[in-house]
Amino acid sequence: MSERRARSSLTAAARLIFAAILLGVVAAGAAIAAGRYEGVASCAGSTCHGRAEGNGAVVRQDELRLWQEPSSRGGAHSRAYQALLAPRGQQIAGALGLGAAGSAPACLGCHTTTPGQRGERFQMTDGVGCESCHGPASGWIASHYAVGASHADNIAGGMIALDMPAVRASVCLDCHYGSGKPGQFVTHAMMAAGHPRLSFELDLFSSLQQHWDADADYAARKPRSDSVRLWAVGQAEAVQRALALFGRSDLASNGVFPEFTFYDCHSCHRAIDDNPARGRTFETNPERPITFGQPPFNDENIIMLSAVARVLAPAQANRFDAAARQFHAAMGNGRSDAVAAAARLSTEAGALGRAIAQGPGGSDTAFQVIAAIGERAISSRFTDYTGSVQAVMAVDTLLNALVREGRVTVGAAAGIRASINRAYAAVTSPTDYNPAAFRAALGQAVRSIAALR
């Protein structure tokens, strides 16, 4: 069989697998909705996921140890409920008149698992437990470890197919961007009261939470996804989520004002100075055709998706960029025009996400995407803080992917860490953010990585 025919056969097989899993996900929706949440304790046996050491034959079996690790960001899910009881959580709830943060519905949607049906071992104080991400366990906990059990069987029983990048991104985005579900939307008022600004990047978040080994056994049970594709699909899903929430009239307005959580924070939160000789601290963004002085929609994920589209879906890149410009322009025309433009942009983002998830990759893809982020056409759009933060996270994430794939040695990556750190330093604080300084730092990091190609 020729290489081209072999590749075509593999691609066709991958699409069949993707379609089969997707059908399973749809069929599992009813099981998830009707499922009972059994609680973290139901997973904690030493013969299950509660070992002190990751030496299981099929899975690590020390997953709970990683989930509750007190000294790492990987253990943040287990600490989520306790954050509500800390001084900061109480201060935020007090400022907003929510009562006790530990029982406030506006907080519990993301700081704990909030199921409808609860098993005897369920504890809200466990925070974001196993079933927050993996789905209610009542339909699969007794069978998922049985000999002959398959991943498809587990999904049919209500387990969430987190091996599918778009599904995983959707689960993460519920809290790390927001959703229309109860207690899963961080408003501008919450951030004004002290809630941290939200930011999301799927591959980085997956790495921080990784409690599995992507070994041969894993590959036999689940489709393997490379870091570049995972990152890119995450960007597409984030764009669609932002636009979907913006399209909801109950979320996008706050009295006579728009809900400012959708807008770029840095465009308004700048120093005010009446000195007539002062210099402006912002730059006009070439891809935002908006009226001077109008706060722009936070387009951090739109910029990243535009960059990756040039590499992984070039045939659709121009359509996506045009839709993004139309959306920004429509923001000055009124809400109805903006919502219609948001729907068109979301459609283009969805098409990009599907093309990226199913399309072919390549050994140089990470290098190419890093280069695209640093190109003049993209880097000129780094005029605001949030987009710049997303860019340096992306470059760092993709460099780490190159190391994991053996394209770049650990020593070589360490050698250019200083360049990455300078880019991070340029976005350490929104107050001190300088667009030109950031672009210079990011450009040096991109050039240093390109030299390793």
C-alpha cells in the first residue's frame, strides 16, 4: 500500500472512530442527566484510585493523591470549596450581599460539585471532585474496572468523554470561562469584589491536572490527541463559548450597562491623568474596526484561533478573520447587529474547531504555530493585556509540546527559558503592561524557538 493510500485509510478510520464516539456522547446525555453523584470517597479505595504510589497495571491508581496535592496547582480542584471559606471568599460574598460564601448558589456552581442526585458518600466540601469532570458515577462505577469493560460502555453509562478535546474543553470552560448553568458565570461585579480574572488554555490546564499516563495501554483504549491540536481545539471552543454567552440577553446586560465581563479589562482599567501633555497608553488594534474610545470585546482566544488557522486550516482562515472584523465593527451598531455577527463568528469558529480536530497534523506543526503567533499580522494585534497573556502561554505550551515529542531537548528548551521569562515578565501586571515591550519580548522568544527547528 502506498504512503498516500495508507494515510488516507488511517484518516478515514480516525473519522469513523470520531463519529462513533460522538454518537456515544450524544446517547450518554440522558445517562448523565439522570445519574447519581457518588462522591470522591467512592473512588478512594487502595485497589481503585487511592494508592499512595502510581504503580497500577492499567491506570496509575494514585489519582486521588494527585487531585488533593496541597502544594501544587494540580490540587486546586480539591481546594476549591475551602477557597470560599477563606478571607478572600468571604470578602467577595460580603461585598456582593451573597451571605455565607460556603452556601451561596452563585459560588457553588464552580467551587464544588452540585448534583441533583447525591449518593450517601457525597460531600460538598470535597470541592471539585472526580465526578465534576468525569460525570455522575452511578451508571458506570460498578463496571468500569471489570474485565472486558470498554471506554464506550463507560460513556454510555454516563461517563464524560474527556478524551475528546472539544468535550474536555466544554467541561473546563463551564468554570474557567463560564456557562449559563446556575453559579457558573463570573460577572464584572464579582471581579470588582475581588474574584480573580478568568483565563483558559486547554493544553496547559490538562497538563496541570494530568493524572494519567499516555502509554500504550491508554492509546489502545482512547484516541491520543497531540498537544497542538488540544490547544487549538480549546481556543475554538473558548471563542464559541464566549460568543454564545454574549448572545444571551440575560447575561450580556447589567441594568442599563453591558456586562463588562465580556470586554477587555485593560481597555478601561488604565491610569486617569488630566495632564494635557500626557501620552496615550493604548494602541489602535488593526483588526478591531471599532469607534475610538469604545471598549473592545475581549478577543484573546479569537487572536489565537486566527494564528492557528493559518497553519492547520488555511482555507478557512480568511473567512474567520473577516467574521471577527465584522463582529468588532457590529459592536458599535447596537446589540441586535452584534448578536447576529457573534452568531456568524461562532459558526466560523466551530468549523475551524472541527477542521482542526479531524485534519492531519505534522511533525513541524508546533514550530509553525509558534511562528504564526509571532508573525507581524498576528503580533500587531497584541495591544491589550489579555491577548498578550494568552500569547505567551501559548508559546510556552507549544514549546513544552516540542520537548515532550522529542523535537527539542530539555537542555535546549532550558537555554531559551530566559526569552520566555522576559515575555512573561512583560505581562506580570496589567498596570505596567506596555504593548511594544511585550511584542519585543515575545518576538525574541519566538525567534529563539525557531532557531531550534
